[in-house]
Amino acid sequence: MSSTPSSEPSRLKVLVVGSGAREHALAWRISESPLVSAVLCAPGNPGTRAVATNVAVEAGDVVGLVKLARTESVGLVVVGPEAPLVAGLVDALAAVGIPAFGPSRAAAELEGSKVLSKELMATYGVPTADFRIFDDADAATAYVRDCARPLVVKADGLAAGKGVVVAKDADEAIAAIDAMMRERIYGDAGRRVVIEEVLVGEEVSYHVVSDGARYVALAAAQDHKRLGDGDVGPNTGGMGAYSPPPVVTPAVEQKILTRVIEPMLAGLRAEGRTFRGALFAGVMVVDGEPLTLEYNVRFGDPECEALMARFDGDLMPLLLGSARGDLRGITPTFGAGAALCVVLAAAGYPVRVRSGDAIHGLDDVAAAAPGARVFHAGTRLDGEVLRTSGGRVLTVCAAGATIDDAAALAYRAADAISFEGRQLRRDIGHRARTR
């Protein structure tokens, strides 16, 4: 990463908002920066205590977070999850003169409303699946009955990552419509739905960081959503990720930038929704052509952990440049050839998650897999005992010269850790691994 200008303040206090493995990974990288005097995490988790000071303010408490940032004289706020962005945290911080890494409420609506996202794709020529928008359940049901192809049903608003159903047939699609629109299992998020065709290809995640006028491209990654090996079982928030995926060749990457990223950033500017922060596009690569599944307005999880494991140098100039609207001269580099992370999930995840199981072996990771890192997500301290406290418990990450090297190290680290009912996939990165 290039050095910062000589006028840069010597050291800043940084507040990282969130409590997951993504925020742990970001806090770790930020804590290593010579530009940083201290890192706060709100609310953080037991793992972030090693690199930051945890503060008991929830990620959704906009008023509390602004008060904390002012009281602590924070020089930069880094927002991890999407909900506080959609709720206007960055706007509230800007109103009191505190820079933040992340988009405004208006720009964050790109993720907060799937309807808006698809409409913007159509307006600005972004390649995506054929889709229809419905605010009437009867009309949506009739459309599904008339379609003779697989469909995806998406709730318009945020639904904690659960508002998307890839239906195997019309009955399943109609059941999703009933649940979202009639039963309102996601509240107002399901008042409208997007129904689109199923795309068959290889899904990848692509991240860029924007300052509103320009962007810096990061590396591609690939998430594994299904619970079980071989991509079977229910969808989850992500059971692991790796970077870089072979399907993103230089030619495919260029198409993603020119067809997916650049038109949307330009369109957001034209709509008065200028975007700053991390823009993460979910893309389906079909016969070498990228089709856009969705946009997210923050780093992915667990993709972020893999990217941070590969990242080389100081992360702060990238974050500050975005927040301040000037990324000129900043070029992130990725030192490791590859990185891979494995999620250790709790018993019952993702349906009926069990909490409270004691976690063993974290102290053994360094000896078992030197260089591997463990990022906390669903953990809590019960006195001196670390216990599970959520669906995705830990993300175990390692870098290496190749995906095979990274996988071997990550799985050695994962196997050093145990808790009752632990779930993990053994095939993360299988499309890129040779052994």
C-alpha cells in the first residue's frame, strides 16, 4: 500500500462497528497500522479483545455509536454490517464531522432494497437475470404459475441474509411468496418481492473500494453457501471462502469491472446516491460472462476474512482515502498467492442453532498451524470459559502460495478446535484445489 501524505495526522483512534468475524478481521488489520493509536470495537466479541477495546454499544444503536465516537474523539469509524449503513449511521456521523468508511443511507439502499437494486441495473445496463417486481401476492403467484422455469424469490428489504429462496418448482416459489408477502415473516422487508430467473454458472464475489469519484479494485473471492460438502444442504450465511477463484480470469475480471462495477457507481452518482465504501458485487459467471446477482454495500463475510489474510501492507490509507473522498495514489497489494477460510458452525445451524457449548483448542492452533488465524463470530465468555453463541462460531483462515497450501494450513488449524456439535465443510475451495 502506498504511503500517506506527509500532512496525515500522526495517529488516529478507530472505531470498528460490528461483532462478527468480518469485524474481527478488519480490527486486526487496522490495529497493525502505524497510523492508528487505538482500536475500539462496538460491540466486538471475545476475539476482538486481543486487538481492540470492546465497548458495549450495539451495531444498530446509531445514537449510541455517534455519542461513543464523539466521546472517544474517534478519527475514523469503520462500519462492518449493512443494517447500520441502511439506518443512516454514516450520515449521522457526518453531521457531527466524524469521517466513516461506508456509504450514506441513500447509497446503502442499493443493498437495503432489492427492488431499487434491480431497477438501477435495468436503468444503467448492468447485465443481470430477467426479473419482475411485485407488491401484490396474488399477482406474484399468478406469474409463478405461468412460468415454466426455475425461479428465485427475494424479499425487497433486509432480512438478516434469509430473504432469498431458490425455488426448485412453482409450489416452492409460491410458498416463499406466501411466507414473505402474506405471513410477513420478514416484516415490511417482504412487502414487495423480486422474482427472477435462476442463473446456472459459478458464483463469485468481487469487491472494490470507492471514494465517490473513483474506485480501487480488490481481489475476487468465492463463498460456499451450502451447509454440506459438495454444495448440498440448506443455504447458510457462508461456510467458508477462498481467494482467488480460478473462474475469474483476467478477461472475466475486466468484464466485471466494466459491466458490473463501473456502470453502477456511475449510476449511483447520477441518481444523487454517490457511493463511498466497500461495494461487493455477487456475480454469476456463465460461460465466461458475468451476470449480476446482487450488490452489497460492505465487505462480505466470510470473504472479508480471506481478503484480509491475503492483504499486504497498511489497510488504513485505503479506508481513510475512501472516507475522505480521495483514493488517488492508493494501490492495495495482496502478498499471499491465495487464502482460504473455514467456518466452524454450531450444532443445528442454520435452522435450530444451539448455544452454550464450550470451545476447546484455541491455544493449540499456533502450534498445529503456524500462521493461521482464528476470527470470532458467535462466541461469548462465561467466566473463563469460551462458549458458542451463534450460528457461525469461528472462521479459521490461512494464507499460502497456492489454494492447496492455504487449505492444508486452515484445516490443520480447524482440526485443533473442538466443541460439541461442531459443523464444518471439508471441501472449501474445491474448484481450485488439486489435493
